[in-house]
Amino acid sequence: MKYAIVEVGGKQYRCEEGKAITVDLINSSVGDEIVLDKVLLIVDDETATIGKPYIKGASIKTQVQSQIKGKKIFVFKYKPKIRYRRRAGHRQKYTRLLVESIVME
């Protein structure tokens, strides 16, 4: 089984060929190809390549599947005895990427 650990937007994700990963919003259209070049680790069966901090020449080719929104989160502020109450909602935006190939040069 071949997989890689990649850094996108300051967070690390495990990528496998043919599977999708959900990352923070990337401004691009559905169907666009994105190359992720901050690869930290590549494991191919029993062989592991570790970067310092990144692997030179390694990249992951992905395609944008969809732009989605996460679950709604409610933020509620409250101060007792002074009638102060504030309620706000937030939905984080995400980009779903389909991993096409893991390239090691």
C-alpha cells in the first residue's frame, strides 16, 4: 500500500491514490488540477522516505472534486445578570481533493 503525508494550509493529511481528502478552502474551480509539493513522508509497502522537512522532487497530483461547507457551529456569548446574550453561527468551507497520483522523482 502506497501513501503519503502532505502539508496543506499548515495541516497534515494522509493521502492514498484514488481516495479523497478534505482540506481547508482552496480558491479553484471544480475539475482543476492542483499539485501539492509539500510532501513530508512517502511509504511504499516496506520502504519509507522521510523529508527534512520536505522530500525534494516529490509531489501529489490532485483534482478538485467539490467545494463544500462543514457542519454548522453555534457560538453563544452570555453574561449573567446584565441581559447580555449573543448567538452567531459559522460554517467552515472546505475543498474535497481526489488524489490521482503520488509522484517521486
